[in-house]
Amino acid sequence: MYLGELQNKDVVSLNDGRNLGKIVDVEIDSNGCITNILIEKRRFFIKLFGSSSQYNITFKEINKIGDDVILINI
């Protein structure tokens, strides 16, 4: 799977069902394995003012990668 394919999926929390946003960046270790993902949630008003909130999730917190969503357990 390519990074571009991951970036098109919504990231959803298993605990409360919230849509946290989309993946904007990943951190890769020296072995080529993904260690962290950076999720950015943008809202309409935040886009207007250029600010956004971000979540840094470890790759171990990912529960399932589906066709449309990525489920995380945080």
C-alpha cells in the first residue's frame, strides 16, 4: 500500500467513533517501517484562518486498515 492510498482514508477512533481526520505525514524508522502517523483535522472555519489541529498516533495504535477507513484504538 502506498502513502497516497493511506492519505485518502478517514481515521476513526474505536473508542467513541469520532472521525479524527486524514493522514498528512508518516514517520519512518531506519528499517523502513512506519512508527508514527500524523493526522490533521481541518474544519471549515479553521481552514479560513489557516490553523489546524493535529494528532500524532503511533503505528501500534492502528487496529484495522479498511477500504475506506483506518480504525485506531486510543
